[in-house]
Amino acid sequence: MALSWNEIKSRAIEFQNNWQDTLRENSETQSFLVLLKYEAYGIYNNI
């Protein structure tokens, strides 16, 4: 099921709030991207 734009927006804002105090950007890049796709956009990796 596709997410509505309002759902994506609210998820993205929550995601941003969870990551705003991140200090180790280079070492957390992979985690950030994977979680952004999952938490904000609802995209699941089939790995």
C-alpha cells in the first residue's frame, strides 16, 4: 500500500527529529539512508 504525501511528510519530520543530534555523520551514513527509506518512505530492502 502506498503512503500518502501527508504520511510521508509526518514520517520524514519524525525521522529528522530523531537524527538531528547525530555527531558521527560519516560513520552513520549507511544506517541513515537505510532507515530513511524505511521509516520515512516505507521502502523495504529485500536483502
